[in-house]
Amino acid sequence: MSGLPGRATVLVASDKEADAAHVRGVLAEEFDKVEVSTRSELAVADFERVLPDVVVLAFDNIEKSQQYCLGLLRFSKIAQAHPPRLVILCGAGELNAVFALCKKDYFDDYVLYWPQPYDGHRLVMAVWNAIRGLNGARHLQPSRDELVAHAQSAKALGAVVDRRLDEGLSHVAAMKVSLANVERQVGAGPGHANVKRALAASRENLAPISEWAAGFRSEVVPHVADAALLASKVASRGVVLVVEDDAFAAKIIAKALEQAFSVRLAADAPAMFELLRGERPAAILMDIHLPGMDGLALTEWLKASPTFSHIPVIMLTGEATRESIERSKAVGAADFIVKPFSRDLLLAKLTRVVG
């Protein structure tokens, strides 16, 4: 995408051709490329054909917008690799709900638009701001691979510096030996006072070089060690996604895992989907009883998705009933933990499924 917002690509998604055409007309005055997608069976194909920077969700209710986003998340690997910014259009009756979802980063911005736009410039401004945010995120947020590469590069640079210092000090040592030999030979002959003074001065001049090298190494070594530590941490710490609506329980789980994993928290299905837009966890801890779409339905959805089916899911529940265990296995869960549980048990099960 060009750095100029006006040259970004915008996709208007709706189930009503008239609404999509209207929104497209508004945006086409400011943006060079605005496409529409109105047929649900072509939603993924349209997205992958257009490759939008911003998707404007021009549906007439939140549920339709969420279903559209879930469909992209489930069936489009391109949408997962390059998630767009999402601007949702809403009516006055859903304003509070949409505002809450935007605060949780489920959507990037909203516009009060139905049954008619209240501010003719608000939609255009929302898309402009979304594009600016996307540009900033792409330039400022390094990926895990980039962090590892930079840390390993710094570590390699430290090794080069260390080798070169050793080579330089070995040359200094050899020069000292040569000067000592010359001094012994000169000392055996008569009348070489000037030569002796020159040799002594040369020997003294070598001392600061050795001191400089030792000081330089002492300053560089800690930074090289930090780079090596960063490389090992970033490369080895897998991400565990905890889907738990009980904030206290989620905090306890995160605390138990913080030494071994990087932990991400989601309280419900929309929060989980938002996190999965930008990250691939090594494992998911899934509470069975969640508001809205429960943990069993979410796990079944994940296992049906070509993009996420490889991620192991461990179910969490306070009920150790045969039915819960059998249903967890039936939807594809890798394991099952009954709350409350110990830190050692949780780590043991995660280590087993992550491998």
C-alpha cells in the first residue's frame, strides 16, 4: 500500500447492494480504489481478490458484521496474514454496544450511519484514520522473527568484535616480544642510548592499546549478553491464549504461566477472534462456560478451520462430569483440566501438547 491514505484500497462489505453502492459512492470521492462485496458465498474470494487495507462493514446490525469477520477469519489465510482495519457502520440502537466493542479492539472505529448519516464527513475521516493507524502499525511493530534476527545479528557482531580484539592484542603481544629482543641485542653493544630510549618509548606506547582493548571489551560484553538473552527469550517463549471470562481466574492462570510462556487473555469469542487476527498461539486454554458462544462451540469451530486446526486446545471447567469430558474430546480438545488445578499440572499438560 502507498503511504498516502487516498491511495489505499477499501472494501465495502454488505448484504444489500443498494447500501454498498451508496457507501462506495461516498468513499470513492476520497479514495482511489473502493470495491464492494455483497454476496456471502463470495466474501472470501472478494477479500482475497481486492486485498483491502480497510474493510467498511456496511451491514444493518452488529451480528451480521461479526459473522462476516468470523467467516474471513475461518476461511481466508490471507486475511489472517494481513488483517485489515475494520470500520463498522451502525444505527443509534446499537451505538453503545458498538462503542464497547471498539474499546476492546474488536473493530477499529465506528460510524453512526443508519438510517441516514448524521455527519457526511465522519465515514471518510474514520477510514482515513484507520489507514493512518495501519501505516503506523506496519512501520513500528516488529514481528517476532524480526526481533530474533536483530538480536542474533547483535550477538554475531559481538563475536566479530571479540575476535578482532583478540587478534589485535596478539599483535601487540608479538610487538612487545620483538621490542624486548631488540632491547637485549642493543643492550649488549656499546653506545646506543638513543635507540634504547626509542625502544623504551615504543614499549610504553603499547600499554595504552592493551588497556583500551580491555576497557572496550568490558563495555561491549554486557550488551552482547543482553542481545543473546533477548534472542533466546523471543525465540523460545511460546504464546498461550487463555479464553476465560472470570477475570480473577484468568489472572491466576496468567501468573502461573508467566515464567514459561507469553500469555494473552480473552474473555469471550469476539476477543479470541481479535487476538487470532494477529497472532498464532502455541496452545489455547479454553473455559467451557463462556458468554455467548461457549468454549465447546469455539473449539469445534477452531478444529474445523484449516488455519487454526493445528493449535492444541485444553478445556477448563469446574465440573468433572463424564459428559463434559466426552464432549470436549468429541470437539477435538487435546486435554481437559478441572478447576481448581495446580501450577505444576497446568504446565505439565501444556508442555505435553506443545511438544
